[in-house]
Amino acid sequence: MTNGEGIAAATVTARQQGEDVKSTISDVKGNFVLENLKNGTYNLVFTKNGYSSGTMYNVEIKNKKISNLGERLILTIDQGTQVIIKGSVFAADGRSVGGAEIKIERVASDGSVKKLDSSRSSYSGEFTFKFSEGAAKYRVTASAKGASASKEIEVDSAAIYRLALTLDSIK
């Protein structure tokens, strides 16, 4: 995983010459054992919903030896399982506003608001936030040079959602 922790319930498959030989599931710490593999060279394929798959090539198995594969494989979160909110901040004249403070909040059905994250827009006025999949309403607020603008966006599933914020009093 991207933070260095093991991934629980990942499927680990030993492949030899393109054929699946044996599979197992990792434990809560990401550890696994593939028992009774014959001596030889295998490719180990790691899969888990919500993550990219990964492969360790040419893993040598000999004499029923237990091997620690170390921390050489990293599975990143599959962006297809995330809500990605991308946006841009503009001044009234259409110029991009870099360095604007961007705040994102979750708006509950009862109207209450919870701050989730904040960042700054890039040099070209862009920003990105990523959240776990699920329906929600978010409020994005951009502020710079005493001006601010907000927009609410409703999301219903994993996808990329785009919005633009215009700070009217910045010239």
C-alpha cells in the first residue's frame, strides 16, 4: 500500500509460464504463505479490489524454504474507486489564481458541515481532492486577496468531478 502497511485480504497468486499454480489470501497484516509449491521460478501476482494489481517477477522457490519478500511491492489505490474533485480558481477577468487557499467540507443531509481538507491552488490555479467512493455533498471554497467563492457539488459514485470558482473582487 502507499503508506507502507500490509494489505489485508489481498489475493496472492503464484504463476508459472502464464498458468495460475496456487492462490492464497493475505492476513490482516498483509502476510501470506503459499504452501506446497514445487522448486522453480514463479511470478507472484497481488490483487485487491480498490487497488492496482502488482506483480513480483522471477521469485525463486527452492527446498520448501520460507522467504520474506520484503517491502519491494507497492499497490497504489485504484483511482477508479475514488471520488476525485478537480477544480480551477479564476479572477473576474479570467486569469488563473495561483496560491489561493482551497477548503473542502462535507455537507450532511441536516445541513451541518465538517471540514475535510485544505490546500492551495497550483501556479495555474488548479486543485485536486480525493475521497473514498460514496454519495456525498461537498462544499469547495477558494479564498485569495480578501475575495472568496464557494460551490457545492453532489457526487454519487466514483468518478472525476470538475468545477471552477471565480473570485469576483480580484482584478
